[in-house]
Amino acid sequence: MNRSQIRVSALFFLFLVSFPVVAGAITLTLDEAVERALDRSLKLKKDAIDLAEAGYSASRLWSEIFPNFSLSGGLTFLPSTPLLTDPGFSYRDEALSYSLNFGLSLTLNPSLRSSMKRIQLAYRSQLLSYESAQKQLEIQVIKNFLGLITMRENIAHMEKNLEFAEQMMAEDRVARANGLLSELAWLNSQLSAETARHSLSNAKGAYQNALGEFLALLGMEAGTEVTLQGTLEIAPVLSDPEDLILEYLPKRPDMISRRQAIEKLELTKSITTLGSRSPTLEMGARWRGGSPNNNTGGLGAPFADSVTGSVSLRIPIDSWIPGTRQSQTIRAASAELEKARLDLQDTETQAKTQIRSLVLNLQNTWENLKIARLRVEIAQRTVDATDVGFRNGTVVFRDLEDTRNKLSDARQQLLQGELSYQSLLLDLAAALNVEWKTLTRSLQ
């Protein structure tokens, strides 16, 4: 191999190395998309940290009654001596002293039990919040997934419409060249093709934008080639909304959260009341070692130590007097508790209304889907008959185009209706706090 061939080979090799390698398309099912989103969600990771911290505190309730320990040491390197007054400054080594102190204290109040319960409640609330965030993200991913599939199917129909329009335009071009087609018909043929191409271009652009947002939700790189496979089963909702309310309403996360809020405020009221009105037992002990009192031997003096202990009972009085600050604090805690109970009633009313509305919308949408499927069937038969008439010369092009546009609109409305029904199913699953996979089976 001569030098020029070696040079050409080297350049060709560098071209291959520098050429970007396109990875194969990734196939994602509905379950895989949800799993990716749950695994890569930064918000869920932050919520998991908060949950772990709450669980750590809940598993160590003994810390609420753990005594306080203290250890200290000191050295008096400048004994007390005049500075500006007589007899003047004098540094005395014999007055140097040191000390070591160790103490412990323990405070007991009847409110400790309520404090421990409140810590456990905080963990349960954090766990509920984490599970709710998971379900919300799961439903969001599923809705986006189904929306992309609907957009993709709509694009497929639009591509067929463009293919037909281009085919008709090609035939009209030949007819126009042979003088068999008027200029107006030729212009309408071109307009039809360009309109179909414009609509398809807009639909593809919207699909790419939605796909980019979906990939970001899954924590995937933009531009990744993804093939989506799967859908959500569509089935009629035959259950009575009142039966659903009776069975599933108490299990809703917002209802549980409201009840937890009431429990938390009850514990807070108990803590405030017991802390302000119940006797508090304080126990403590202290050990001191170091230089003796009235030390005159300096740091070399004999070591001396002492230990003390005390027990005291503190009984509050001012909280029992109406109008005092402590009494107002207890009153405010009772008011917050009453407001929380009213919030629970309001949430229950809204939840019942939401479930009834979702079931009614599902039933209406199901009936509309029946009509939409019938419209597609009739529109398809009309197109077939019009196409035969057009080929036989008994139907003009405009009539054929109108029937095809009606078929396209009917298909698009059917796709949007199915997507709306699936979205309502997911909303009902969230409202009932049940798994979306089992919803269609449980409601049939």
C-alpha cells in the first residue's frame, strides 16, 4: 500500500469515528414508563429523604424521655486581683484553680405521651404524602403516554389523507396537462394537498414537543427514539356512585390526611393543655471536682469533689386563670381543632361530588363513544361509495374531498373521545384510591 492509499484510509477511518452513532429505538410499555418515572423522579427522592428522617424519629421515641447530660471544665488562670485600685495588680499563683463538672437532668410531664404519638403521626403523614406523590406521578405519566399514542394514531390518519391528496393531485396533473381538467379544479387539488401537508406538519410538531416533555418526565435524554406500546382498557362503568362512595371514600388520601390533621391537632391541644396546667417533675444531679473552696494552694492543691442532687415539682397556676396568655394558647388550640373538623366535612362533601361527577361523565362519554364509532363507520361507508362514484365520473372531486374530511374529523373525534374516557378512568381511580390496572375489572 503506497503513501496516498494509507492517507486515504486514515481519513476514511477518522470520518467513521467522528460520525455520530445513532442508538436503536427504545420500546417502552406503559408499566416500563411508569417505573422509569418513579425511579428517576427527583421530587420523590427528596420526599424519600423526608420519609426516612420521619421514620428515624418514630423508631426512637425513647429520645423524648432521655435525660440531658452535660460535661464542662474550667481553669481560672487569672485570680481575682485589683487592677487600678490599691494595692495594685498582683498575680498570685497560689490562687489558681480548676474545676470539672458533670451533670444530668430529667424533666417529666404528662404531655410526653402525646408528644410521642405526634411523632408517630408525623411519620404516617409523611408516608401518606409519599404514596400520594407516587400515584399522582404515575397517573401523570399514564395520561401523557396515552396522549402520545392518540397523537401518533391521528398522525397516521393524516398521513393517509396526505397520501390520498398527493395521489389525486398526481392524477389531476396528468389530466391538466392533457387539457381534461380546468384550472380551478387543478388549483383546488393543489390546495387540498398542501392543506393536508400543513396539518400533518403541525401535528408532527405538536407530537415532538409532547414527546420531549414526556422524556423529561421519565428522566431520559431529549431526542431519544422511543416506541410506545400499550394502552388502557376501555370498559363501561356500571357501578352506582353511591356504592363507590360508601366503599372507597374513607380510603381517599385527602380524607385520611384530614383525619390525621385532626388527630395531630388533638395531640397538640393535649400537649399544650398538659404542659401548661399539669405539674412538672424536674430531677437533676451534679458532680463537681477540682480545686477546693477557698483555694490557697494553686493548681497543686489537693483534689476535692462534691455531688449534689435535687428534685422539684412545678405546679403552674396562671394557665387556670381565664384571659392569661397560657389560657389563650389553650383556647386557640381548641379553635384550630374545630376548624379542622369543619375542613374534614368540607373535603368529604367535595369528594362525594367529585366521584358522582366522574361516574356521570364516564357514562356520558361512553354513550358518546358509541355514537362516535357509528359516525366513523358511516363516514367510511360514505367515502367508499363516493370513491366509486368519483371513479365512475358521477361524483365531483369536491364531494369526494368533503366526505374524506368528514371521515378524518370523525376518526379524530373518536380518538379524542377515547383519550378523554381513559383520562376520566384514571381520575376516578385516583378519586377512589384504587389501582388503575384493576379499575376496569372492578367496575364492570
